[in-house]
Amino acid sequence: MKPDLRTALALKPRVGDGAMATYLYQLGLPVGVSFEEFNLLKPDVIADVHRRYANAGAEIIETNTYSAQHNKLSRYGLEKKTEEINAAGVAIARRAVGQEAYVVGSIGAVRGGAGKNVRTATVKRDFEEQVGALLAAGVDGLLLETFFDLEELSLALSIIRKKSDISVICQFAVEDAERTHDGIPLPEAFRRLKGEGADVVGFNCRSGPNGILRAVETLPRDLGLPLSVFPNAGIPDYVDGKVVYSATPEYFASSAIRFADAGARLIGGCCGTTPEHIAAIAKALQNYSPVQIAKAPAEAPEVRQSIDVASDLSEPQSDIPPTELEPSIVDLVRERHTVIVELDPPRDLDIAKFMAGAQALKEANADALTMADNSLAVTRMSNMALAALLKERVGIRPLAHIACRDRNLIGTQSHMMGFDALGIDHVLAVTGDPAKFGDLPGSSSVYDLTSFEIIRMIKQLNEGIAFSGKPLKQKAKFIVGAAFNPNVKHLDKAIQRLERKISAGADYIMTQPVYDPELIVRIAEMTKHLSVPIFLGIFPLASGRNAEYLHNEVPGIQLSDSVRERMSGLEGPVGRAEGVKIAEELLDVAMEHFNGIYLMTPFMAYEMTVSLTEYVKKKSAHLTSVN
């Protein structure tokens, strides 16, 4: 007879299961429906998913009841079936795995995303109804997952403890590695939950293994509770109309050992994970022996490009008046080496660090600063506003990304008209990461336009024609860029896709970062027939962990084995120095084949891209004098 769940988690690391909703999506089931209703409509499909995870080695199986609450089910007219759906979820899981695995009832937050304004009385009612149904159906434990705020998680836990002494796992979804969404330091939040009766505390969703490991490492080892971790399979990408994840099962296997060493006793997967990921975790933990490791200092939260950090710098004021920014970036790159540097807008209202970085890059003679449009679907300051400030205060050319995700046709044309009025004429058209995986998961991805269509529509404004086909009173002057990911198995197919973007009207190309000199040469050879210039992406690595995160979790980025080896174990100034050195070596190759260089700033460490901009300018001057 197996021990109860509380005892089992205290003995050794246990394997949790993986995603339900995203896995059903991968199996071909539609989105925009209630996956919890499948407990009634497609019970055999749900049972099959549970069996697949159990066969992969999962010892804890979650019921398909994450959103099976009155308020959420009411969106589909299912609120009167709340108890039935929850009971069916438990019965399906139990039938699928029998007594071989623990069945825990999954309960998601009622608030969060678009539900922030749900009244406390409604939240309480929904938790009481769902908890009662799951307990009555005979679960082995309850899993409170993807909670953003301590207060709501505490309320759900208190309702459970009034009804039962059952094992309870409490998991936050965090963006900041040190505190909850409502600003409570994580150690304080977990100690409070422990005092209120939580048996296990931890994290799920929002981040891949790297981000959740950072959060785990901020916790003191004296919490006195087992930890649980259920990371996503990296950052989702939107490819050909489908959401895909990049983190491999092999990466999850190595991450499982790091989690176990850091104190985790329940390790599974969230969005994007599959039975293959869980099988890799189970195999990695099969003969696991705990080791004592030193606690690493926490670094900045994971991001694909740059994040803002606290700064006491005052906002720089340039004595350079606004200038006519001619010739265009396309004209420049046809004549000489030209540097575009990415500097992401801040996630709060403090622009001091951003403006200081912009000023430093201006002084380093960067030719343009490019700003993402809420990259990774994380809310940032408007790049339109910052682009205007760059022109006015710094005197450097802004280049703004335009994502298809956030605006419908009306909003997109309005947005472009605003850029034209401000004299901001350089843009990069991108698809945009899906909204549901950002910091406001209740928001919608619009995608009225594809990246091909948005290029055509923006170039249509240059003809003085609105998106509707009606004439405008004057013509816009947009220089439109397109994104290109060369880190793919079939480069020829990626180039064919790129040719379509050029046919749609793209004036220049900006690539994802490349870390392989041989690939740089291949790209040059295979794109020499193209009629538009290419800005080759170079992203200096900040640390060994940063390198592994980018390689395993970020769509469109692949590091060479030699680069990963060189960065392995390097942190802090030593890691950044090696990252710059590697970038310089890549630039040596890139500048032989491309005039366009696109530098990305990691963790808002603009000193790194300032150094690399100066390197390009100095090397370019030398090459010019030699020739």
C-alpha cells in the first residue's frame, strides 16, 4: 500500500504530470472551447492523456478541472454543470491510473488575467463549490495552481482547511523571481501559507525551467516545506498559425536534477510539456541522490531580449536638436557597416535607465535604436512614445517593432498614422508572441493580419491608400523591415518564406541571433540573390545560465555546442566579458559578409552593446582604410 501523498512527497522527489490543455491542442482539439467540458463530452480522450502521463512515469496525476469553476464555466453556459464536471474529472483520472498514481484535484485562480474585478464573494463561492465537488469525488490531494496573488491563494487554502485535512499543494505563477504579483516577497508568502496549512509550496506556468529555477533559488532552505515546480516548455512561438514550444525533453531532464538539488520534491510540467518531457524527468530522477550545492545569487528574470533594472540615473537630456534623419537605414547599409541596437522599453514607468542607455549608444555612434512591441507578450511602455522621446531628447533614429498580435485592422492603421505624424518612419513588422502566454493571460491575441499582410498594408500607406482602400490626403514614407529566423533545420525553406516577405514589400531584413560562424557564411551564400539588405543578429551572452536559457527555451535561437561550452558555469562580470568576446568573434565573420549588424542588449546591460557598437565602428574604419 502506497503512503499518503503528504508522506510520499517528504520521502524523495516525485514526478508530476504535464500539460493538459496545450497537449490536447497538439493532439488536434480546437481552441476557444472549454477543455473541462471534455470530461463529459470526450472522457476517453482525457483518460488517454492521463494514461500517457502515467506510463511516462508520472506519479501524481492532475484532474482536468483547472478552470472547472462556476464563473469560468459560465462563459460557455456550463455553470450549472460545475459539480458534474469536477466529479467526472476525478472519476476519469482514477479510472485511467487506478491506485498506481496519486490523483490530485486541479484548482486554478478565479481571478487573474481578465478576472481581476471578480468580487470576493464570487471567488469564495466558486472555490467552495469546486473544493466540495473534488473532495466528495475522492481525490488524494488538491493542487492550487497558477495563482498570481497571495490573498486569493490564501482564501482558497482557508476554504479547503475548513473542510478537510487533505494534502494541499500551493503554486504561484510569478514574473518576478523574488515576489508574488501583489508584491509579497516569496519567502514571506510561503511562510504564511505554511502557517495556514499548506503541505507543499512552489511554482508553475509563466516561465520555463530557467525562470522557475531562479525563483526557487531566492528561497531560504529553512522553509520547512517540500517545493513543487511545473515549468512551461520554454517560451511559445507562433509558427504558421500554430503555437509551438522549443524546450526539449532532454533539457527538462537536466533541469529536473537542478530542481531536485535546489530542494524540489515534486517536479512536473506545465504549458507545452508532453509525455516525452515527463518521461525524461522520470528517467533523470530514477536514481537521483541529493547533493549539497551552494546557493547561486539570483539574476534578472528570464527574457529573450532586454529587461529594465532599477537605476538612480537621471533622465539624460541631449543638446542635439531634432534632425532630419536622412538617408534611410537602407541607404546607409548599402554604403557602409551600419549598426542597429535593440533596447527594450521598460516594464514600469521609470525610463531613466532606458534613456541613459540610449544616450550611451548614441555616443557610441549606433545608427538606430530598435524597440520591441511588448515582446513575449509582456506589457511594456509604448514604443511609439519612447521613439518620439529618442528623436526629441537623444537625436538618434528610432526603429519600432509593430506586432500583429495586439491591434485589429482599425488599431493597426491608427497606430501607423500616429507614427507617420511623429516622423517615425522606420518599422519592423513581426507576428508577435501569443497574448495568453504573457503577463496578462486573460487578454486576446488579435492576429487580424499576418506578418506578410501587415508589410503589404503598411507599404500601401506609402501609396496614400488606407487599409480600407480609400485614398488618404498624403503618402506615408515608411521603411519596413521583416524578421528572419535562420536557426532552422531547413534554411532553404526559411529563405523561401523570406522571399515572400520581400515580395510583400519588405525593405530590409533583421535576423534572430546567430551563434555559429559557419551558419553566418551559409546565410550570406544563400541570400546573396536577395534584393534587400540583411542585418545579422548578434546577442551577447550574459552568463552560462543565460546561454542555456536562450538555447533551450527561446524560440528561434540556437547556440552552437562550442559557445555553450565556453559559457558553461560563467556568471557575473566574467560571464559578460566572455559573452562580449564571443560576440566580437562572430562580428569578425559577420562583417566580412554583411554591412548590416543588429545587436540585442541583454538584461538592459547596454554597456555590452556600447562596447560592441564601438568594436564594429573601429573595425569598419580599419577595413575601409585597408581597402
